[in-house]
Amino acid sequence: MIDWSELQRANRAEQRRLQDHLLGRYVREYLYPFSPYYRRLFDDNGVRPEQIRTVDDLRRIPLTQKLDLLATPEDPQRFKQFILQPDPATIKAAWPLRKKLPLLWQKWTQGAAAVRRTVQREFSPCFMTFTTGRSADPVPFFYSPHDIQNLHDTGARLVDVMRLPSDYRIANVFPYAPHLAFWQVFFAGQETGMMALSTGGGKVMGSTGDLRAITRLRADALIGVPGYVYHLLRKAVSDGLDLSSIRCVVLGAERVPPGLKDKISQLLRQAGAGEVRVFGTYGFTEARMAFAECPTRDNEYTGYHLYPDLAIFEVIDPATGEVLPDGEDGELVFTPLRARASTVFRYRTGDRVRGGIQWDPCPHCGRTVPRISSDLTRESSLKDLQLLKVKGTLVNLEDCAMLLSDMKEVEEWQIELRKKDDDPLEVDELVVHLALKDGCLKEPTAEQVRTAFKSRLEVSPNHFEFLGLDAMLQKIGMETEMKEKRFVDARPQA
Ligand SMILES: [Zn+2]
């Protein structure tokens, strides 16, 4: 097995050979024999596990999508179909001698109970996180101790890609929840031995509590969701706190516009910090791992550095499902290579990437692993309100979010959809609520937002409402909601 330190410098052919090898084995020895869902999918489509020998063979396997995981009236616990469920008979039938011999040896020397424990450590669920959609029921994703070890490994790789020194102290302000982000940071700390303080975010300790902890810890790195991190730093500046210890900010769970990276660095400078690196990361529940950008002088977007031995990413045309050539825009599809417990395969993430996957060596760190372009539209942040029809035009709300967070005049914002006069039969109205930076003027800013909306989203706001910062923070539920309320659909149902 080639380790991470070598793998990240291996050439594309070497990486591909490794993936071919791991993929074939994974399908034959884990996915097909132990996954009720995929065994049926293969059988129904006449695919034999032996036919999957290379990454190119993946396209024989039908794609899986979110819908396939959701409960149905006939099968309210559908998620269970995706959990690898070996038993002594299937293990005996599926595993080659190379894998069975160590178990037999263990049985002779330590007894059958020891073998059971070994198998349990590999397969039995002991931990879970949930997908975060609000419209559909959350889907649980289980981890076995083997998967927890993967989370340790990817934690260490994240730290390596972001080049964080081991003596850094980390303040993790991701919301405490059964969500990947919080736990990925937690296990990264466990694996690397870095001092990590996980505050649980604003809803648990409040921004005052968080800031007290960060200043006392003299944290070097601040890690959390963009909206809350920005809120914390703004408060630190207005309270006159000293954050000179902070040298890097890691943002997760959402796409980060360049203007926000700048605003964050600027606030940190005001709080006494020197040069600060701001990183974006990418991860999702179903992957049970996260990926990061590497450091650059000007906080450029370097793309998310992948782990070719742990997962294969494809980019497909979302309309046809066809795999697209390198570098083309499309939807990301995820296939794990070392997963146990809950396992999805050729999974449509719903995330759209502009610029696809890049295979040229990273110009900043020189790593040769593939990188997903940082220009990613997350489906997870749009779940309910993704492409909303406003005034007859489809509007991608995440583009609205990028546009507003990017503007230096805008402190906080919320978008509300109403019906004119609150009449369900009337036309849609798009209302933009804004809290402006001190000294910025209402009308010119509104005009700027109006022009940007019109040219980039082809829809124009009907009203602007201006609020003070405190009222605005209350409106979006900063520190009181698990996730800030950025989009409100107040249209009465006809
Ligand atoms: Zn790099």
C-alpha cells in the first residue's frame, strides 16, 4: 500500500493504477457481497463484480442519487439497505484466502470471539452523522470503527494540505451537531495531537463565550462556517479584543466568495493579526471525509486536494449522466474506496463544479493529486429553495448569497420572497434586507445590488429594507439558529 506522503507526489498513471486495483477489490470483496442495495442494483442491471476492473468500468454501474436513500412508505428504513452487512457465510464466500487466512489464524490462536471482535471493528456501526436537508427527513450515515479511523486519516491529511504546524492551537466553532464538519475537525485534532478546542459554536457558548475561549487559548487557527466566523470577528473588533494569535482561518460547509475572504482578513488585521491564510474546505455527509485548499500568499483558490486512494470523483453531465472529459463543468459523482458501514457508490452529490477536476500538479504546493475546482455550487445549502421561481425566472439562491457576501458594503443580509399584498394570486416580490457597514449609504448600495442582481441573476429586487446590525442578526437567527436564515419564503400557498 502506497502511503499519503508518496501518493500526493505520484504521477497520474501511478494513481490510476492504484485506483483500478483498489476499485476492483472493493467491489468484489465488500460492495457486491455485503451491500443489499448494490448487490440488487448489480444483479438487476446484469453487472458482474468481476467486470469492474478499472475506473473506466465504473460507468457500467448506474448512478445513485439522494432520492434512492430516502424513506418510502414501503421501506421506512431504506438507509439500512446501504449499510455493508457481512455474515460468516458471505465473508466465507466472498473473501479470497489472503483475507480469510488471518481470520482463521486468529480463530486458532485466540478463539472465535476474537474473530467476531475483529469483524465488528471493521463493520459494526458505532457512530453516525446526518444529512442536513430540511425538506426531506434527514438520512443517517453510519461509521464503523474502521470508518472512524478513516476520519482520523483524512483529518491528518487536511492538516497536511493546509500545512498547519503541529503546535498550532485550534478553535473549532462549527456547530456542535451530528454533522461531518464538527467531527472531522475533532478527529483531526485527535489524530495529529494538535490542541483543539471545540466550542460547539454560537448556539452552545454564544459569541461572547467563544471569543473568551479563543483569546484565552491564544488560538492560531479558527475553524467554522463562514457566516458565523465573520460574525465572531466583527464582534471581536467592536469589543476591542486582541486576536493577534490567529494565523489561519478554515471555512467549511459553504462556498466562500473572494470578497468574504478579504473581509475576514481585514477584520483580523484590525484585531491585531498579521498575515492570515484563509482556506476553503469541501466535504459532505455521504463522503464521510473532507478536502481542503492549500496555502497561498494571496488566499487564492487552489481547488480542493483529493485523496485518490480513498475516493474516485467523476464529473457528469447532470442532464444525461454521461461522464465528461477533464476540466469540464458538471456535477460531481463520488465513489469511495475504503468505506464500511453506510456506503454509497457512484453517488450524485448534486454539487455543480465549474472547471471540473484538475489533474495538473498544483501550482502552489506541487502535489499531483487531482483537485476539484473551488468554484463549486453546493446543493446542500440550497436544498429546499434551490432554483426558486421568482417572478417567472429561475433564480439560483446560492448565487444571490455569493453576490451579497462578496460586497464590502454589506455586513449582513437576508432575502425574503413575498406575494404582493400577501395575496397568493398576486405576483412574486423579492425583498432584500440589508445591514450596511458603517459609513455606507443606503441608496447607492441598493443601486449596486439591483444592478448586480439584474445582470447576473436576471431578476431585480422589488424592495430594499435596511436594518441596524443587531436587528439584522436577530432576524437571521445568528447564535440562536443552527443555520443562519438567509432565505425566507414568505409566500402564502395558493
Ligand atoms: Zn496545492
